[in-house]
Amino acid sequence: MRPCTPAVTLVGRSADVASLQNAVHEVVAGQGGCAWVEGEPGVGKSSLVVAVLESAEARGCRNAVGAADELGLHSPLRAVLDCMGISARSEDARHAEILQLLHGGTASETLSDPIPAAIERLLALVDDLCATQPMIMVVDDVQWADELSLVVWHRLAQSVEQIPLLLIAVCRPLPQRPEVDRLRHSMLSSGGIHLPLHPLPEEHIAELVSELVGAPAGPRLQQLARHAAGNPLYVRVLVEALCDEGKIDLGASGAELAATEDERVPASLASVINHRLGFLPPEVLGMLGAATMLGTEFAVTDLAAVLGTPVSALLTGLRQATAAAVIAPSGDLLRFRHPLIRQALLDALPSALRIALHRQVAQVLAEARAPVERVAEQLLAVPVISDTWTLEWLARHAPELTRHATALAADLLQRVVDAKVDVGSPRHEVIVSCLALAYFRRGQLDHAEKYAWKALARGKNAEIAGEMRWTLARLLFSSGRDAQAREVTGQALRDSTVPLRWKARFQALSAMSLRADVGDLDGAEKRAHDALGLAEEADDALGIGYALCVLWLVKSVRRDHLGALESIDRALSVLGEGYDREDLRSWALDNRLFTLQNLDRLSETDLALRKVLTEARESGDPARLSLQLASAVHDYWRGRWDDALTTLDSIAPQGPEASHFGMRERSPFLLYHGVAALIAGHRDAREAAHRHLDAGLSSAISTISAWENFDFLLAEQALDAEREGAPEQALELLTQLLEPRPGQMTLVHQWLPDLVRLALALGEKATAQAALDLCSKEANREASPARATFAAQRCHGLLKGDAAPLMAVAEHYATVGRPVERAQTLEDAALLMAGHGRLPQARKTMAEAIRIYGDLGAEWDIRRADTRGRKFGLRRGVRGKRSRASFGWEALSPTELKVARLVAEGKSNPEVAADLFLSRRTVQTHVSHILAKIGGRSRVEIATEAMRHPENAS
């Protein structure tokens, strides 16, 4: 690869640069001044000043720049001499005279103390230079300046009101020297500018990295650079070291970190960091070394426990480390400001010592009752785990660790199992079973199955055996291996040693399987009631809730939506917030949303979804995050298609969370592809539609569950056929809806109006009548008029050629908030009006339909409406937003605009998520889409675009 290119990047906030440039302007105008620029080591103070000096020189200023160093503490006037360029090589006679005085006087005059004379000559020299040209004097690293240089600087600061001189002192916060503090006070008390510089924001760090490597920086390289916490010096040294070591790959798409497992800080960077920390006392460095064992963030009490010292004994060292910008507050904790500093200090410890310390720290933290995750993080750094204390601690805390830190639990427990110690003991049985659960929660089903069988084969504990069978049945059910799931469930129900609460759960699972496989509603209902009885006898909330969820399913298939709502509300009440019921509670919440939608209580659904997604964001529970699929379906019918697609982009349809970790069938991934395909189809985005169709149709549609999640894909297949000029094929596809399987949930009524429309257009009146009959049958099952009732009215109006029922239904859709169905109904009504010669009303109705289609971006629907209306002389009315741009600010959806403006306010993704009641992952996806549409690479560019497009601008 080519070597890194040099770079000079402007460092500092624009306000800081502007302040210095204003001071330069005043100097040019004849008015002097002072500036004190302060920042931590390497934060880029000098480059900020250099950037200002470049503009000052262009405006006719004389620049004098120098830097103090630690040696200068013992060398009189070294800092100022360096700044003025006074050295033995200088040919200026005044320079030579000053140097002679500093080295013992001159032959022409006898002075008892030549130093004051040298200072006076130096001050006079500055006066003379300023008389001919405005001047800027800069000294970097003032914290190291010798005492005489500080005196001169103080004297100069007193004269800036009389001469065009700008003094810029650049300083670190440490070491703290009284004489430096006095100079700072002197400069600021006379009206000087104080510029406390801060670390660079992530966007500028990314730009710096790209500039250093000469190509756009990839995600992993940017992530590593973020460990410098905004310190450009550390970034520069890090990137240069990575280039030298060949750890950066340059490709067509930019620069990326090469794959490597070596996480050590490069030696050159470690040297820089250690040099920068060298001024700290040894006891402070020792304290920081111990703190590195606790991670990037640590509690003071933990550090005190590790060091075996009272907290009060750490206060002085912590204050020094904070002042040196090595550590900083982080809520109730402290954190290393730079992960690179922490890693460099950690790497300095010998490997054997580091491992022993991790083991010791783990025990200290455990005895101090620290959270299990913190103890486990320490143990994870120990390569071989075999000692008795660690095994006992793990066996006691593995269940809790698996619940709260699943990935950490899987890694740590796997290490213990691989060590093959303590095999056959009760401790080992607990560890293996928890390893199976951890892999199941992570979606690594192959590993979960392997260790569940191992725990079941070797175990003697009936509770663990019950849980392992339960886990196996769920993961098999979730992965589509229904026959194996039934076999495991049957074995558990026949085993007399299985505890009663597990019997109840398996009975409920067998009821779910019976409905999903063969559609036996009566049999599923009976088994669910049996499960409910067993669970109530065992006083098992999960078993009770699961049985009630199955009963909800049976009632929903029978279209008893009010009864279904009653069952699911009872289930949610019983389940509460127990940690072992999160998966089932998530599915129950999903069920409740589905029922509210079927009752046309869409505003209530909006509120419920908002509450659920807020809880998911706050809890971080992956089971609740699976409700995003329900959110996407809801947004489809609400006409929020951009939001639906963003939500779909942020979830994993094949993961175990899509089946609520085996609590229900696997086939919701069909729904995922179906919703995405249908939106793409309506928008005439054929490539995307076909991609999702192919993915969704790649699996066999054989079970009842698969059929009832297949309807969106089927609708898009029909739409695609119609779009390609094959309405007969579209009709043939949709007629599959007329033969629902026994026990099938599919709400066929939502697609039947389209079937009636196509059938009538092709002269297939019998098919249209069959669709109306089926839709009416569904409507008659509704205890209170809802979706099926109004769909049946649409079918009836189409079949009878009467626009009045359609307009009544359209009004209902407007009231409850169903724009997709409203637009389709208005389109059909307009054509019926036109067929009866009511052209003015037809044009108005069609214009409203096309306006809604335009708002949705439904290009195909607009074109279809045009084609259908042409034979009646209906010309397109309002186009709505059909021509919304696909690139630029105008291409942003309403939600994307909200996200962009919140980003422009400086809010983080979690803060935006909280404001908009979205998940963090959804906000991340929105931000990615916004950047793609505006052609940006950072949040700064989003903010810039937002400023260019004020919210209230016309």
C-alpha cells in the first residue's frame, strides 16, 4: 500500500477560530490583545494557532512562534528566545547583545545583574518591531516555560494596549505551576480571550483519518480512531503506525483496517502516550495501571477495593489524573478519556501479571457485590478457567449472567466448557445448560441445540432437564423443524419426572403446534384449556399466559376479536414483567396490536405501539424489539410506507426474535418480505419488489402458519402480474384466497375487493360473487362491525355497480385512518360514477384518490387509475406528491425530516429515538437513509442541509 500522506487539518471549533481571527483583525487595526489557548495534550492547540497565523501573515502581520519544553525550565528566557528566533546563528546585532547579556554581560558595560538588562533589551526589541509592523507572538506548551520567560510574557501583556501586539499563550492544564497560573490570570484579567479547546467531534476525526490515509476511511478504521476520544495527535500517530505496520488496506471503496486479532496499541503510539503521561507522579501512574483492569469505565469504590485502600486515599491522585485529562466523570463512574491511553497502560503490564490481576480483581469485585457482568468481564480475560472459586461463582451466577449479558455469558461459559474441567458435577450441568440458553438468545441455534442435548443427556436435575427440553422444542419449532419439536414435546408430556409447571408449558406448546400444523382449532382449544388448568394448579404465570395466548389465537381465527382481546389482556395481566416471561409477553403484545387493528381501533394501536417500542428501547430486550415487524405492518395500512421500510431495514427477519424465540411459528419472515415487496410494487420499484419476492418465495409454503403469513407476498405477485399486462394471471393468483385452509388466520377480506375488481374486469362474475360471499362470511363473524364488514361493503358495491356503498366505506377509512384502502375505494367509486355519467363527481373523487396515491409514492396505482379512467374521459386531476425527488433534501420522508432536524440540534441517536418514540436501530437506519439521499458522510452534513432548508420555509 502507499504510505500515509502528510496533512494539516484545522483543529478547533469554528467559534474558537473566529475569536482568534477577530483578535488578528484588531491587531491589524492597531489594537493589541492577549489569548490563552488551553487544551489537553495533543488536542491540536498548535494547529489551531497555525491556521490563524496563516491568515494573519496574509494580512501583513509579523509572526513569532516558539515552544517551551521541559528543558526550558532550567534555561533562562528559553521560551521567549525560541519564539523570537534569537539564537547564536542569528545575524541581528540586537539578538547577539541579548545573548551576551544572558551569558554574563558585555565588555562595554559593567552590570551587577545582566539578566534584567537582557529583558529590557528584549522588550525594546518587541516595541521596535511592532512600530514597523503588527506582530503576533505565540508560545506553545507554556506550562513548561522558564520563570524568566513568564516574567517577559507578563510584561508584554501589560503593554498590548499601547502597541499592535497579539500574545497567544498555548498551554496544557497540567502540570499546575503557580507562576503559570499567575500569568494566566494576568492575561485574562486584562480582557484576554480564553479558549478552552475540546476534543474533535467524530465527524472531524473521520475527516482527519481520511486526509491522513489519502482515501475515505472505512467503518472499522473510523471506529478504532474514535478510541482516541477526539485527540488529533493520537489519531495521527495511530494512523501513521498502522500504515507503517501494513494494517490499513486501500481499495476501490477507500481505506479500511486490515483484519487482525492484535488489539495492542502500536509501539510508536504507546511511546507518545507514555511520554505525555511522564509528568504524572509514579503513585498516580500506579493507580491508573490498576484502574485499567476495570475497563474503560470504572467505579471509584471498585478501584479502592482492588487497591485495598480507602476511597479518601485516592482523591489526590484522581484529581491529578482528571486535571491531566486522563480520566473524566461519566455519571456515577469515572472513565478513561482515551481508550488508547487505557490500552497503552494495560499493554505495559507483563502478560502473566495481567492475567493474575484479572483473576484477583474478579474476586475482589465479587466480594464487593459488584454487578455480575463486571466480574465476568474480568474472568473473560483469564485464558484458562479451572480454579474452584471461579467455577463455584459461575455455577451460582450463570443464570443471572445469561439473562443480563447474553453475549458475555456465551463467551465465558464456552471457555469453561472447552477447558473440560469439573465434567459430570452439578456445577458443570448448570454451566452447560446456561450456555445452551445463551446461544439460543443470541440466535445461534446450532450451538444452542448441541449444548441443550448435552445438558439433557448428562443431567440429573429435573428442573434443568425440563428447561432444556423446553428450549429444544422452542428452537426446533422456531427453525421450522416441527416434527422434531412435536417429538420432544411428546416425550416431555409422557415423562412422569417432568415437573408440573413444565408439563403445563409443553401442553400449551403442543396446542400451538396442533393449530399451526394441521389447523385443528377444536383440538388446539381443548389442549390449551388443559394447559391452562395444569398451569393454574402449578401457579405458573408463564404457563397460564402461554395457554391464554393460544386461546387468543383460536378466537382470532374464528374472528371473535373481542373475545381474543379479552384473552390477551388477561394473559398480559398474568405475565407481568417477569424476566423469564419476556419472550411470551412480547408475543402477547404483538397479538394485542393485531386484534386492535382488526377492530379498526388504529389510533389506540398507535398509542400501544408507541408504548411498547419505548419499553423495548429502555429495556434493550430483543424480544420486544421483534415487535418492529408488527409496527411495519401497521405502518403499511396507515400509509406510512417510508417508516415501514425503515423499520424493516432495521430488523433481522430470520433471527429467533421474529418467532419470539420459539413461542410462535417461524414464518413471520414471509411477512417481512411480503410487506417490503408490496410497497415496492405499488411504487413501481420493480427490482426491489422482485428481490423480496424471490427471497420470500424461496421457502416452501406448506404449513398453516406459512399460508397465513403469505398473503402480502401473494398480493404483490398479483400486482406484478397485472402490471405486466397479465390480469388473468393476477386473478388466478388471488383466487387462492377463496380456499382458506382449516384453522388459517389469514384476513382474506383485506385482499378480496381487489379480487372482485379483477374478476369483474375479466367478466368472471361468479368468481366475484364467491369473493363477496367469503368476505360476507368473515364480516358476519365479527362481534362488532370492523375491517371485514367494510371490506364486504366494498365488494358488494363493486358487484352491484353502486358507488354509494364505496363512498360510505371511503368515509369510514378516512375516519379511522386507512389511506391505502381509502384511495383504492375512491378509485373504484370514481369509475362507477363515470360509468353512470356523473363525470364532475367522478373527476373530483378520482383526483382525491390520485392525491393519496401521490402522497404514498404509489406510482403504479396512479398509472393504473389513469388507464382505467381513460375510457370514461377521466383526465388526471391533482398529482399529489408523485414527483417527489429521489435524491436531495426534498427526497426525505416526513419522519426522516424530523430525524434530520433533531440531528441538526446535536441530539444523539438514543435522544432522537426517545423524542420520536422509535427504537435506536430504527433511528440509525433513518440516519443512514438521510445521508444516502443527501450524498453526505457525516451528521455535520445533515446539520448543514437542515440549516439550508429552514423548517418553516415555503
